[in-house]
Amino acid sequence: MSGGQSADGRETQRDRVRNELRAAVVSGDLIPGAVYSAPSLAARFGVSSTPVREAMLDLVKEGLAVAQPNKGFRITEVSDQDLDQITAVRLLIEPPAVRAVVPLVPAADLPLLRTLAEHIVVAARAGDLVGYVEADRIFHLTLLGYTGNQHLVNVVAGLRARTRLLGLAPLLADGSLVESAMEHHQLTDFVEYGDAVGAELMMHRHIGHVRGLWAAR
């Protein structure tokens, strides 16, 4: 969960709803080009319309949606060219960053990374695509956080938000999403063994799925 918590808990709920809505956009659960009203999204996510409207306005600022007066919010469409370029930038940033953090992760923090990795597997087994994308986001940003470079983490978070993983549903249907989820445990293995080069190569392969398996290519 990101962000702080206000006295009445409202900011925390807004953060939670925003993260779930963002994950729904990335996974394709919210269809690119479709228009959704705040009440319909509120019913879908089991909350009131107010935090949904506030969260969607946050996503508008992030470029993930466009406000449609008197209608709701249209989910932004992203071209294949844009997705290829986003992935290319991620490949330049994330694998070497992961290589750099391997010696920086304290042994005492390995159980946390294991738990976060397992959350991704659990979501995959449950068929929860929104939960899968959000758990994946938390795992990777937590790992990158060991760089101590918040600017890098923010850049990667922004790039991930603009990614579309429309191939996750077919992977779920054929039962191979769990296999992809298990890669997070494999990455954690490299961190635990202190294998920085292996972690970098694993991360490079992992991001490659963004325009391969996870894009239904």
C-alpha cells in the first residue's frame, strides 16, 4: 500500500482503490478505449463512488484514463510501438538495477521478499489478474527500493503503469500463469545466493515476457 494514512483512513482507501484500478488497467481487466462510470467501478470493486472518482482522477494525471464529462472515464489505449519503447527503456534500467541491489539486500529481509513473491503465485492460482498485477508491482518496486534511489523507483513505477499485459488472461486460461509467477521465487533465489549476474539475466528474461508471453505474442 502506498501513501500515508489520514486520521479517518480515507487516504489509505484512496491509495488501495487507485492501486487496484491501475492494476485492472494494466491487466486489461478494464478494456482499453472503454468508458466506465464511477458508480459502475464502485460496484465492481466493492467501494463507494467517491474514492473511485478520486482514484480515477489520479489515473487521469498518470495518463491511464481520460475524463469524459457526464459519462465517466475512458481507459487510455497504448500502441504496440509505445509498448515496445516502454519495454526497451525498462530493459535498460531494471536488470542492471537488480544486479546492483543483490549485495544490498539484508539476509533478514529475504523472508519478506519470499512472502511478496508468494503473493504473486497465490493470485495466479486464484485466477485473480488484478491481484497478480498489484502483487507483481509491489514485489518489483520493493526489490528496486534497495538501490536507495527513489527517483529510479518512481520512473520504473511510471513505466510499469503504462504497460499493458493483455496476454495474462490467455495464460490464466491455459494454466501457465502460475509458471510465470514462480519466476519471482527464482529471482529471489538469485538474491539469496548472492548471484548478481544471474539476477540480472533473470530480470532481463522476465521483462522480455512483457512483449512476449504477457502480451499474447
